[in-house]
Amino acid sequence: MDSSTSQIVTETSTRSVIKGITWRIVATFSTIIIAYFITGETKIALQIGGIEFIAKIAVYYLHERIWLRISFGKKKLPDPVEFEI
């Protein structure tokens, strides 16, 4: 993205889904490690991680979409000035 011009952008549903999946991979890996240290059982740790992965993708997606509708902390940027040289 060119930082020399102001652009008003929003996030698509697809981008929210992809962000959710990549974050879940990282977060689920840490959950599996923690579950393994607590239980000492690889199978149980993987089961916990699998359940957590699926459930939290949905929760994260909903969280992102809700926050897109909340105006708190957003600034309305002026429209970029267009001109011909």
C-alpha cells in the first residue's frame, strides 16, 4: 500500500477468515503444548487442541465482524485529493 496517499479501507469477510485461521494455528499450537505439560498425554493434548481450534475460529470471526461495526477508536479520514498533472 502506498503510504503517500490516504485511503479509506475496510476488511473483507475473507480476510477476517484467513486472519482467524493463521492466528488459530499459532494459538492452538501453544494450547497443545500447555495441555501436554498439564496432562503428560500427547493424545489428550491433541484432542484439546483440535476442539479448541474449531471452536475459536468461529468465536474470533464473530469478534472481528462485531468490532468492524463499532465506531469506537475509528477516525474518519478525509477523501484523498485527486488531481491531474
